[in-house]
Amino acid sequence: MTGSVLFDAPGPRTIARHRLYSILTVVAVVAAIAGVLLFLRSEGELAYEKWEQFVTPKYVEALLVDGLLKTLQMAFTSVIFAVVFGVVFGVGKLSDHRPVRWACTLVVEFFRAVPVLLLMIFIFFTWGVGDGFGPYWSVVFALTLYNGSVLAEVFRAGVLAVPKGQGEAAYAIGMRKTQVMNLVLLPQAVKIMLPAIISQCVVALKDTSLGYYIVAPGLTYIGKAMWTEFPGTHLQTAVVLAVLYISVNLLLTGLATWVQKKFVGEHKPLDVGMTALTGLTAQGTGGAPGPGIGAP
Amino acid sequence: MDDVFSNFDLVLKAFWMTVQLAVLSGVAAMVLGTLLAAMRVGPVAVLRTVASTYVTVVRNTPLLVMCVFVFFAAPNLGLLVGTPFLVKGTIAVGLYTAPFVAEAIRSGVNAVPLGQAEAARAIGMTFAQNMRHVVLPQAFRASVPPLASTLIAMTKNTSVVAVFGIMEATARMRYFVNRNADDTILIFVVFAIGYILLVELISLGAVGLERRWKAAR
Amino acid sequence: MRLTRLKVAAAAVLVASTLAACGDAGDDDDKGLDVDVQDNAAEEFDAGTRMRELADAGSIKIGVKYDQPGIGFKGATDDTPVGFDPEIGKILAADLGIAPEDIDWVETISANREAFLQKGEVDLVIASYSITDERRQVVGQAGPYYVTGQQLLVKSDSDIESIEDVKGTEVCSVTGSTSLANIEAEGATPRGFDTYSECVDQVLNGTVDAMTTDGAILLGYAAEHPDELKVVVEPFSEERYGVGYSIDHPEMCDWITETIEDAQEDGDWAAAFEVTLGKSGVETPEPPAMDPCA
């Protein structure tokens, strides 16, 4: 159902009323923005000195190289691991053997129900500190377990979304179970799942910010170092961080939409709302904007 | 290991804080999210733009950065200084969750059969009447599963306020981990079970709600 | 719609990169004390000792904190950390004939100090590293070069004067720290933050009533804001900061102890204190007596 079904084509009076609403809204929004800017200016928050570090080459470099690049590395590394984890456990959940199915379901449901931050702190303080693998990998492993569990559901749904006849035909020509899965079902499923995987990158990217808690590198770490060095610039730093996150995420969302159109067509994006245990899902901390959701 | 169990009241108190945060943020996010959803499907283009801008911006910003605004940037400007930490947590988590609620409700609106809205229009209902009496009651029903997902994610997300001064479950786990470095696994399991119970509670509530509303149809 | 948004984002990135050439934030802070670097230091030490090896090599790796003003702090783009701990490090290095610029500073956090010493990632740890019996099982600790204890940092006009006054107030510290647990036991509402500097901001803007941790750390912040903040309450715990060294080189203990004792006598210790923690206007304390080496 599209938005337009909800209301009639507006008549002259309605158009006038809507115009009034529009004008009022624009006035209110402009007034709000102006009010905020004036307030910030009177507080001296817009002064050049408070923003200077963000146009100073060495700090820009720190933000982009030690910050953004590390954040992207952590996000993509964990997504790649998560895809592997997701395939193993997603296929495991489709296994014909009940114990395998149950074990995989249990693992997947556990990691989906536990806050990723709790997981991260646990991993860091158990195996990450001291001689351990450090905060960077603690973030990567926590995000792998969490996103991998979400992707396991995506993979399961993806395999189930391949038309039934495909598998049946493969069995009919004498393929074995593994062959059917590896040669027929998974390749097609991956195509359907690609946009969901990219969307999961957005979730992972946002969740790398949680590395802040365990002194992992990344954007929030650099942000913290910068507002510590320039006291009273939390606002400015947070604005810059938000802009960076939003830009990268919009690029990723755009990519997901493009992939969706190019490879999947007009199919609905995969919905993995249902879980085996409760019939409901525990969605990502971020909950990526699903591809294809735009303005009505 | 005895530390967690002999101080179990601290664990319970921490989860009570998590529950309070989740309930308050949930209410805030539902109100704001419903408003955003109505704006997004409504006839006024400007309102649609405002709502979708908010949704786009907030959905792509990490909750941690939202918390920096609410807990660090605002007090430095003299805002929210006397505000209780629980309220600040509610503001951060509520503002962050609202767009996800809006999207869940919008998907519910999309699930309402076309004929319903058309029939409402046919008998002369305005957009507001149509939404209030025909579309939204049904949309909420269809939104129950995605809304439950959103609320579950939100409950888990309340953990992010742990280093912003609120002693909720995750901060309390840090406390125990620090005191008992050899027992992290047990401590983690205790706290994980707490979260899983909360998550299952929301799931069961949603399943029950769905069943009841289905019967009422 | 989406395309336009992408274009806007791309344009924003471009604008940012063009602007990037013109700012000049961050200034070079004072670099602390000048130390007398010993000439021919290597000959002072017996062959085979770790000190001889370091003096011969002409460089030393010292682990310090990077996030505690006054104690050990390094800005996002600074080359070297500043603070009381790095000053002690420079005094020790100078005795080996190693100039400050030849010191390899390594960031240590509370969680990794023992491991860094055991694995030889650093030669010394000088990082608000309290001497405890537990730690002395696995690493060497010489000192104390400084004695402090848990205190409170409050606004200059605060009513909090004694530990009894914290009941019912909101007191912040670092999430999961012992200090936070102690103050909770005193009846305050604990407010855990990620770092001390977040916490001190909350005190400055009036969100919380006080901050608590080792007095030395609090003095560092009071030094940054001498008009707005003060350190109150008799220390209600004793933290003795020591210099950490590898347990495989027990000979380092006597050297560290003697070098710091010399610095205490000739005024270097006091001077190091004055340019770092002493900036808060607090009187330079009597240097603590060093423990004898085993």
C-alpha cells in the first residue's frame, strides 16, 4: 500500500490547508535551527578556535587514518568473519541432524540475545587484556559473533528463499546433500543475501564505536583523544564523528540499494524477523536501514 | 565467584535500572516513533521530508555518539545539568530508537490491506480519521513482530549508557569483572542470562499480544 | 533522491579535504624539566647488568599512562607524554646516559602493565603503578617514589569537606575501578565514566558533586583548573607508586632506588613535582622514604 492510498487527491481547500501546514513546518524548523545556532553562537561554540583542530592537517590525518580507516578495518574484518560464521551456523540450522540443528540454534540465539557491548567487555577482560589479543581483536571477535549470528538467520532465510524446484532438480540428477548445498543453493542464496550483508556492514560499522569502552582504536578513540586534548569540544567532536559515520553509512546504504536493484531485482529484501525459539527476532544494535526503504 | 552471589542484590538493582531505562525509553520511542511514522506516510510533503531526514540522520549515527551529545556536550553548555541520569539515558536511547519504531510502524501500515483505507476514504474519512480509526489500529497489530524486535534491540542498547554514569547491568558486570578477574566467564554468564530473560519476556509479551489481537479480529 | 544525497556527501568530503590545509590547532606545551644526562654512564655499571646493557644501547623503553594529566598525558598528536611519571622516567634514563629524546615511550593501561614487563615490551613501568604484594609476586617494584591515597575532587565552592559528606551525593570515577566501589560503600551514588577526564568535566559543569580516585591524579586536574577545583578529604587509602621492572633483573632495584633518592636530595624530585602535579598550587610534599630492596 502506498502512501497515497491513505488520503484523497487533495481539493483546493485541502491544498490550501496543506500549504499552511508546510509553511508552519518550514517556519518552525527554520526557527528551531536558527535558535540552536544563535544559542551555540552566544555560547561561543561556533568560534573558529573550537573547530580549528578539524581543519588542522595532522588532526584531520589522525581522524581519517587512525580513526576512520581503523573503524572501517574493524567493521569489514568482522563482517568477513561473520559471513563465514553465518554460513557455518546458517547451514547448521538447516541440518538434517537434530543435535546439530539444536546446537547451532542455541549458539545463534545466545549471541543474538546478549548485548554486543556485554560480549565485547567479556571477551576483552577474559582473553584480550595483558598477554591476550588486545582491544582491536576483542572488538572484531565480539562483532563477529553478534553479526555472524544475525547473518546465520539471513543465510537460512536465503537458502530457503531459493525456489524449491532447484534443490529437487539437483537431487533428481543424483547430487549429494553437500553438492546440492554448495553448488546449487548457496550460490543463489548469496546473491539474494548480498544486500542484507552490506546492510549488516552498517550495523557493524556503528557498533565498532563501542570499542570506546575497551580503548580499541577507531573513530571514537580519536574523538576521545581530541576532546581530551581540547577541553570543552565534545559538541564539535561529536558533530564531526556523526558526520563521518553518517557519510560512510549512506555510501554503504546506497551500495546496498544498487546491489539490490542490480542483482536481486524487485524482490523484497530478506526479512529475518522470525526466530526458532520465540517467533521473534533480536535485531542488531544498529538495525541497518534495510535496502529499498526510502521516502514513500 | 562468591562475590557475584553474595552481592546478588547489586546484580538485581542493576537489572532493575536496565528495566527502568528500557521501559522509559520504550515509551518515549513509541510516542516519537508513531509521530514520525504518521508524518512519513502523511500528505504534507514538508513533514515527510522532516521525518525522513530525522530518520536518516539518527539511524546512521551510533548510539554512543548520541550519548556523547546528551551526557557530555549538553552539560558543557549548561543544559541538562540538574537532570537525573535516568532521564538523560531515556533521552539518548529514546531519541535513538524512535526512527526504528517509525520504520516498524510504517511496515505495519504497509501491511494493512488496500481496501481498508480505500473504504475509509469512500465513506468520507479524512487522513487523520483514516489513520486513527482504520489504519493505525491494524498497523499496530501488524507491527507487533517488528516492534518487538526494535524493543529487544533497544533493551540491549541500554547497555551503552554503562560508561555514561549509569550503574545498569553492563556497568555492574564491569564492576564484578574488575574485582574477580579469574571469574569472568561465570560473571558473564550470570549477566547474559539476565539479558536473555528480559529479551524472552518481551518476545513472549509480543507473542501473547499478537495472539490476543488475532482472536479479536 | 539517493543520488543527490550521495553527491552532497561527496561534495562535503571534497570541501573538508580542501579546508584541511589551513588550520593550525594545538600548541607545543612545555616539555618539562631539563635533566643532566650523564656522560660515559655505561662505565658506572658492572658488565652484565641490565643497566649496563641499556646504557650501552643508548635507549630505553618506558611505559607510562597517556590519559592522566599531571601524571602521564599525551595529546592526540604530541610526540612525547608529559607529567610526573615521565619526569621520573627522564631522571632514571639520564642516569644511564640516555637523553630524553632517546626514550621510547610506550602507552600502558592499568590492565597490561605486568604483561608488558614480563614480555619485555618495556624496560620500566612508571604509570601510577601502586606497589602491592600481589604485583611483587610477578614483577619487580622499586619505590615508592610517590605516596598518595583516595581523595575527592570538588568544586572550589563545594560543601563537601569530609568523607561523611558524600552520603547521598553523586560521585564519579572510572567505571569498574576500586575507587568507585569504595565510594559506593560510603553511601554515595556511583557514576562510572570511561576516563578521568570525562569525570572531571562532569564535576566542572556541575552534573556530579565530586570525583574520586588517587589524590595524585586529582591534583593533576586541580592543577589544570586551579580556580575552579580543589582536592579535599584526608586520604582514606594508601597508594604507593612504584617503578616497575622485570623480575628477571633484580639488580635494577638498587639502581632505581638510589637514583630516585639522589633526585630527592638534589631537588630534581621536587622540581619534577612542581612542573607537573604541583601546578595546582599544592605544596610540594616531603618525598617518601624508599623501601629497601630485597
